[in-house]
Amino acid sequence: MKSLGQTIYEFRKREQKTLHALSRKIGVSPALLSLVEQDKHVPPKELIVKLAHALNGDADRWCGLAGKITPKAEATLAEIAKNDPLFFRSMINRKRGV
């Protein structure tokens, strides 16, 4: 399985975008983007989503590669917390061993 950095690099090359052009588009420095592509920095979920959108990638898959909760999963959990807060609290407590 490819890492997040490898995936971003391959998508960037496939989309024929330079490091500088992509970094300008998503609002980060080329140096930071280079560190991400080299797997020397794990970006926050929001940046992963921006990268996926800019490169026509799958934000959920890319978040998963980074070990972060995916936007879809986050939305699902928020919906559960809103509609059934007691159940949600019991899930959290079970995870904590309470």
C-alpha cells in the first residue's frame, strides 16, 4: 500500500502540476508540500481534503492513509451524537473502559 506522500506525489504528477503551482492553489509553502510528499510531515485533515480536491483524489481514502478520521466518518459520528446522545456517550465510555 502506498503512503499518503507517495499518493499525493503521484496524483500531482498525473495532473501535471508543479510543487509551486499546487502549493499556491492550496495555500501552503512549497517546502511544506515537499515534506508531505516525502512523508516527513503528516498534514492536518483539512489540508489533506484540500489536496485531494485539488488533485481529483479521494479525501476519505487519503485521510485514512494518514490515520485520520475521514470526513464521512466524522459526519456519521456527528449525526449519531445529535440523534442519540446517550448511545454516543456509551460508545465513548466503552472506548475509555469506563
